[in-house]
Amino acid sequence: MDIQKELIAEYDREAARTRKILEAIPADADFTWKPHTKSMSLGQLAGHVSDTAGDWAIHTLTTDKLEFPADHKFEPYVPASKEAMLEKYDKQVAEAKKALKSLVPEKWDENWKFVAGGQAWINESKYEVWRSWVINHMVHHRAQLGVYLRLLDKPIPGTYGPSADDH
């Protein structure tokens, strides 16, 4: 089995499925809406899903370490609009695909770290980071976004087959 070929195919499939759920967000959606006070807003969640498939994937593939100082103020990406988010998503996914295709297989065994304030939050092989913190993380939050859409009484596209809205 050509693992590199399989990882590229999986990313292509999951990125396409993720785009479908992002497309399902209504153009007039209130990005400040939250299902619970402890939840991310719809805009924060949509931005996080988009960035996981794009920006986070790119960092994982093209660097060996992402480090923020202790005083770093993280500002989550909250899209200005659905259209702006999809445009950014498409651009970043294309960049991530290019990086994935050019990654030499030996790099998967190398270490990748995420450090914030001097503390290592992720310290694993690049492969494990890709599987857990890019693919699985994207799928997890994509499903969460589907719940948000359901709570807003919006149709949900099928992901691994038809949804209840496809009947």
C-alpha cells in the first residue's frame, strides 16, 4: 500500500465533505449564535472547521514546530461571511493539498510540536499530528457544526451517505 497516496485521497475526501457542511451554513446565518453559553459561536466553530482543514493542516505539513509566547493573545478566525469563509477555505485547502503531495514520506516519522507559553501541548510524530489534530479534529468539529445546523432547523447534507434531509 502506498500510504502517501492513501493520505492524499483521504484528505481530498474529508476536505470535500467538510466543504459541503460549510456550504450548508445559510448566507444570512447569525455567526454570533451559540447553542449554549459554554459553546463556541457559530462563526467561531465554522472558522475553526475551516482553519483545521486549511491553516492547521498547512502548519502541520510545512513546519516542525508551532510556538507562541506566554503573552500571545489567540484570536480565533470568525469569518465576515459564508462567502469569505469558503473563499479562504478553498485557497487554504489547495495549499494544504500541494504541501501534502510534496511531503516526502520519511517526514511522517519526524517530531512535530505545538508549544504555548513554554508548555508543549502537542509533541508527537508528524503522522500522529496529521491523523489526530488535522483529520480527526476536522471530522469532530464538522459533526459539531452539523448539530448546530440541526438546532437552527437547517438542512444537513449527507456526509458518509444521505442525511435525513436527503429523503
